[in-house]
Amino acid sequence: MKDRMDDYKRYAVFAATVVAGSMSAAARRLGMTPSAVSQAIRALEQHAGVSLLHRSTRKLTLTEAGARCYPHCRALLDAADAALASLETARDAPSGQLRIAAPVGFAAHIAPALAPLLAESPNLSLHLQVDDAMIDLIEQRIDIAIRVGKLADSNAVARPLCDFEMIVCAAPVYLERHGMPQSPAELAAHHWLAAAREAGAVQADGSGLPALELQMCRAGDSADGVRVPAAVRVGIRIVSNNQLALQQMCEQGLGLARLGLADVLPALQRGALVRVLPHWRFEPWPVSAVTQRRQGEPVKVRAALQALQRYFAAVEAPMPLVPGIAVENP
């Protein structure tokens, strides 16, 4: 392999010499000494067993063998130049295919987040893989993966994007049948829908259903400045690994669900869902952008991360309660 690499270098030196018209000119372009250029060409001639150049004090001309060899060596030189240009493009402007993985519930955020970047980068394409499963970044060649919740230790690099506020939601038809909970303790008497990642860490209660413990704090501080937490264990009737499916089942009146405020805001505004216990808060869920740990991150990845950070910073801004939705008195 080393001999082959030496040959490649000699081919390139030979082509550069023909292009430059002299060994001294080629040496200046290649950052070599004229002696080193001469030695490289002589070694190539000795290895091939033929002369490639007629040398004189005034100029260099190609031999018949050199004329046949030169186009191939020039192609090698052009390929190296093209390779360098492609690397410079990847460094200086977003280009190529950007591969992003996101959970189903967050896929709707990718379009508005990356639309400005894609509009101004005509050489950049997007491959969006929507899956609630934990995708292997290396195996699937993913540039950026959106992760929700606490991350397991790994060799990947996680960049915080925002914290999503989680709220309890129910459909109006469900509340008509079962009533509006007035306190966290009353949540235990209701049907619950939960994500698989929540149900995976719970224990069954006396009902035989998997159970989930909800930790909530009342918004604002009490008179003595101490936040008063509430904990309630609820039975899970429906489990899904798809957040969008949970929202759809919640809208159909199948039970209460803990969902992201940014995701369900349109449903709240059109009345398909109602916010339950709006003056109580869960600990926000962190949203992160995960990339492979590597040197020289492509500009397409850096640009996409910046676009995602700008978008989610706006999403994270406090959202008012939706007008027209009944809330409990504080």
C-alpha cells in the first residue's frame, strides 16, 4: 500500500510538471524543491522502465510514453482538486444530505425549524426519519437526532434545545362523562393514557393495571415561599410508543394524558382538548439535539443545530392559557 501511495504522489508530480511547463514552476506550486520534483519523476521513470520527458536547458517535452501517460495522471490531479473543492464546500456552505431523526410527536416542529435554512441553501437536501424508537445514529447514518427526556450516558454529544412544558389534557366529551378533576388527588379516579417510556418504569397497583406516579407542583409560591408538591398514583389504561397516537386517543375521549403544551396548543385552541389542572405544573421535559462525537463537524450539521436552537428557543417562551378554556380558580 505504501508503494502505491508513493506512485500516486509521483503521478501527481509528473502531471503538475507538465501543466507548469518546468520543474521549478511545478516545485513552487507544489511547495517542493526542484530537486524533489526531479527525483519524483526520475523514480517514476525508473519504476516504469521508460522515459516520460525530454529534458533540455530551455524546456521540457513529452516522450511518446509520457504523452500516453499524462492524461491519466492529469485525471488523478483533477480528481484530487475536485475532492478538495468538495471538502471546502462542506466546510463553507450547507450542502449534501442532512439526515435527522425525530420522535413522531416532534416531527411537526422540524419543518418550521429548518424551513429558513433549506430555503437559503439550494444544495442542501433533507432526509427526515420519524420514529419513536431509539435510533442508532451510526447504523442509520443520522446527523442529528432529537431526543426527549433525560438521556442515557453515551459517547454522543447532546446539545440542549429547550424544556417542554407538559400538561394534563382531556377531551370535552370525556369530562362530560367523568367530570373535571379539581385537585391532583382526583386524577387517580380517571382513565389514563401514557407513553411507553413512562409505563416502562412503573409498578402495577391493586387494580392490575400498570401505574404511573405523577409529581406536580402548584404554579407560583405559597405564602411562606415554599413550593408545595403533590404526588398521585394513577392507573394506566392505554399505553403507546407513539405520542401522536396518544393525543388522538385523548381527543376521542378515552382518558387523560400528559402531553406537550407546544404540541397540543392547536387542539386546545380549536376545543378538541381541554387543559386539566392548569395551575399545577410538572417538571419540564428536556429536549436535546444529539450528534455523533467527531472532529470537523460539517457545516450542514452546525447550521441545522443553530436553526433548531433558534426555533425551540421561541417555542420554549411562556404560553398563556388558551382563551375560552375553563380553568380552576387559583
